[in-house]
Amino acid sequence: MTYFVTGATGFIGRHLLERLLERKGTIHCLVRKESLAKFKALRDELGADEKRLVAVVGDLAKPKLGLTPAVMRELSGKIKHFFHLAALYDLSADAESQVSANVDGTRHALEVAEAVKAGCFHHISSIAVAGLYAGVFREDMFEEAEDLDHPYFRTKHDAEALVRKECTRPHRVYRPGIVIGDSRTGMIDKIDGPYYFFRLIKKMRETLPPWMPTIGLEGGRLNLVPVDWVAAALDHIAHKPALDGHTFHLTDPAPRRIGEVLNLFARAGHAPQMTMRLDARMFGFIPGSVRAALGNLPPVKRVINVLLRDLGIPAAVMQFINYPTRFDCRETERALKGTKIKLPKLDDYAWRLWDYWERHLDPDLFVDHSLSGKVRNKVVVITGGSSGIGKAAAMKVAAAGAKLVICARGAEELEATKKEIEATGGVCHTYQVDLADLASCDRFVVQVLADHGRVDILINNAGRSIRRAIGASFDRFHDFERTMQLNYFGALRLIMGVLPGMAERHRGHIINISSIGVLTNSPRFSAYVASKAALDAFSRCAQAEYSDNGVSFTTINMPLVKTPMIAPTKMYESVPTLSPEEAADIIIEAIVEKPVRIATRLGIFAQVFYALAPRVYEIVMNTAFRLFPDSQAAKGMKGRAEAEQPTSEQIAFASLMRGVHW
């Protein structure tokens, strides 16, 4: 038996070849000249030789597929089954490209089938031919299609119309649903259908604990079918006699709603699920003209476009959230009756699809996530870079090839850090600065710009922490002043100094090291938390002003880190803390990813908890306040040993609320 296949190297085509190779006969495959290497690799992968799997050089866009007269004569009268799979499956492609591939390509395939007197023309169409038909679309329906305005829907409908009206050879039409990965391996060749939402699921997993309930949309029903089942059904039905002229829906008779599908993949990806799902149809009461007017408002359009871009979701996909069509597939069920070709349940293989996507297709895999790719030959300024978190980050940034600038008050510590960095081949420039002195801040900025010409990344790491109850601070107003002076005004002075140059170049990144205390409202840290909260608030305002100017702001709500700053509180020696190197890794993540905020799940949970139940949260914090007393240093007994070792209750509470300052 001899076959001719267009789109053989495509997703469905590759799986169909696997099936056809199990039968006897030769398979001729249309291959563009530029794709011969790809076809050879596929042939090797399938373990076929050149006699069984034959490349026929041609082009879908050319009349008679660009085949030469000699090739046409050679194939004449030999092709028993002509499978036309080649098409453009892309909702975001332009109309001209879709007409060329889907309509003209089908016309050219029909020309060849007629010329070589093919036995049966098998046209692989799509459920898109139904458009947005409201109701059940049967296999014997075609002209009843509605709302074919979208180019993909229109061109798939027009292509099938050509087969129905112009094909004089025996023919069969197949309409697969949304074809997803192989149910056995999870393999898929591109992002499509539900995969567009995988990045959103991944971001939810990274932000929220898996047990946290979320709110989402229910939406219409997604008709998802795995590619291995589609290929098996197509192969079987194509070879079954007495079915010419019939149409077959290769679809799921019981499709799930979008919300259900996303929850399946959320479970597979260990992400929180949408416990409450709102039916998108409930917004139908808003007149279409009003929705269109709101959607066309510049701020609304920009927000939507940025969100969709960051998540990798084409805007065209959002048009089909309320997809209204169901598909009857009784012809297909009758044709497959008595076979072992059963549609697998998505529940049973969703994890394979997620696993394959995460390992092979996640767009983040193809982004340069290396630190060197972000900082090489860039001027990176780190305040407080001679010790603790700052020094650990400086070592990593310098090793990645940055032109590192660090500043601190201590000349000896700066010199020691500089020698350590240069000993490993890094570049380090040091400046002795008192960031609590605004004049010193100004001189520092002027000198750095004079020496290096610009600042590409500013990391405001230097800071001062004071752990003292408000009741013990009535006569210590200077605690609040000096904390604000360094943590807020000093950092702000540097930002205001480098920001004009960044804005002028439309390029720059400012990273502010804040505290988890801003999210948890930690008692005894009112001075420290207030100063960091002020810097957080400034960053949020600045983001709004500079988001379209190429300047990024990142706030890191850093959990408790074991540095000299917390040494006076001996209790911290017995509770979980990050090491400076672990904290530096968070800074590196900020440099590479440029997120608006980095916070631990506990910090985010605390903020949500406070928003939902502030009175209950207040009781929890008050309990912690009474459980953890002031240190000897805070009581004015600096140098004295702590009166008591931490109790088991204190250690248990601190471990439960890991990373929070107590």
C-alpha cells in the first residue's frame, strides 16, 4: 500500500507516520528543501529507511505543491491514501499567512490528489470549522457554522469547503479537537491551547502555597484530545472500508470547562487550585459596546497587554474563554467500536503533560538566566558591600564579570573585601561613605558617575536595625531618626542621584533590600519596619512613573539573616535564619529576573492574613510580643549576658514563623 502525506514532520503527522509504518507499504512525504535535514532526523528517530519513508521535495504554497512533472508521473495511480495534514495551527498568525497555508495549501493538495488519481483523500480539518456555534455541532453539519470572523476559523472552514465542493476523488474529513501532548510521554512540539496558561500556574506555585484557595474563571468547555489517540483513531478510520464521504469528530464526548482543566494542571504542577470559579458568562449582562469601550481605554489596554505578555498568553486566546460549542462524535464512536482505541482520561496523564512542558517547553528555559548575562561589564553598586549580605552578593556579582562598586563606612573592611574579590579575578572599586550623611551620599554619587560614567544596577543593601519595644523607646526618639536617616533617606538620596541617568538611557535597575517585617508588622521593630516601609512605598510610586521608561525597581522583603546586625539578640542563635550566602542568592535572583517584589510565602501569607482578619492577626502578633522579651542591649544593658536561654516555646514559635524578626 502506498501513501502520500503532507505535514508529515508536524505534530500529528509525526505520530501518524509511526502508525503507518506498522503497516506494509511506502510512505511519500511532502518536504520543503529547507526541511530535509529535519525529515532525515525524523526518519532516523522512527527507525525507517529511505525506501519506506520517502522525501518528496515540494512546497505547500505552490500550485500542485511544487512537484515536478516527473514526480507526478511516478506517483500516478500508486497512491492509495492521500493524507493532507499540513496547515497553520496558530490563532495569533496573520490572516494572509493562514489563507496561504490553510486554503491555498488545501487547493494545491487537491490538485495533486486529482492528478495522481489518489484512492482516497483524507482531509484533516479542525473543530474550528464550527466557528463559535452556540450548541451541539454534529458531524454532518457544516454550513451551520457561526461567527467565523477569526482568520483561523474562517480559513479552516474555507479549506474544508474546498474538499466538499471540488474534490472528485473519494474523501473523508476529520475534525480533531484541541490536540495536546502524547498521553504516554507528555511530548508536544509547541505551546498551544491550555499550555498558554501553564506559565500562570507556575507563577502561582512560586508565589502561593499549594493549599491556598484561589479565585478563577470557569469559562467554556475545552475539547482536549491527546495526539497519540488522534493518530490512532485517524489511522484506523482511514483504513476502514465504506466510510467515504463521512466526517469524523476526533473529540472528547464529555469535555471539561476551562476552570476544571486548569485545576487539573494546577494539581499536576503542585500549584494552588481555583476553589471558587466564577462563570465568565455572568459578565454577559454588560453590553458589548461598554465592554469594548472599557477594553480600548489606554490604561486598561496597557495593563492587559503587559499581563498577557508576561504570562505568554496571546490576546487572541482570551476571545475564546466562553467557547460555546459542543461536538457530537457518534460517527467516530461507531467507527472505533470494538477496537482498543479508547480516549484516555485527562486526569490520568495531565502530570505527564506538565512534566514535559516544564522540562522542555517552559519559555523560562530559553531565557538567559545566568548572572553574567545580566551584569557582565555593567556598573553595579552595592551599599554595605564590605560585610554580611552585601559582601556575599558582591563576591557573586564580581565573579560574574561586573564592574563592581561597593561602599561602607569602614576603610579596613572595604580594603579586605577588595583584595578578596581581586584575588579571584574580579573587579572591585571601593568608596568610604557614611550613608547616614546626605552630603556624603551626594559626594559618593558624583564620584562614581565621574569614575565610571553611569550606574546600571544600584543595590541599596546598607541598613540599621533596632529591636526595641515602643514602651522602651519613649525617651529614644533618636532611634527612629537615625534608622530613618540611613534606611530611607540615605537609600533615597542614592536613588535620586542615579535615576536621572538611568531614565535618560532608558535602562537601569534599582534593588532595595527591605524586610519581611514590612509584611508581617513585627512587634519591637517599629523604627526599623517604618523606615523600610517608607522605602517600599517610594519604590511602588517610582515603578508607576518609570515602568514605561526602561527603569526597573525590585523590593526584596528579606527574611531574618544571620549577620552582625542581629548579633546583639542572642535568641537568634537558636532560631532558623538564612546565611548571608543564601540571602545573596535572593539578590542574584532579583538581578536576573527583575521582579517587582521578592517575598517568602510566609511573608505573603501574613499580608493576606492581615488584610482578611486584622483583629485575629493582631492577637497572634501580640502573643509573639509577650513571648519574646527585649534583649539586654535593648534594655540598656549592653555587654551583659542574656538573662535566660530561649525557651522551647520561643524556639517553636520562631521555627513555625521561620524568617520573621521577633
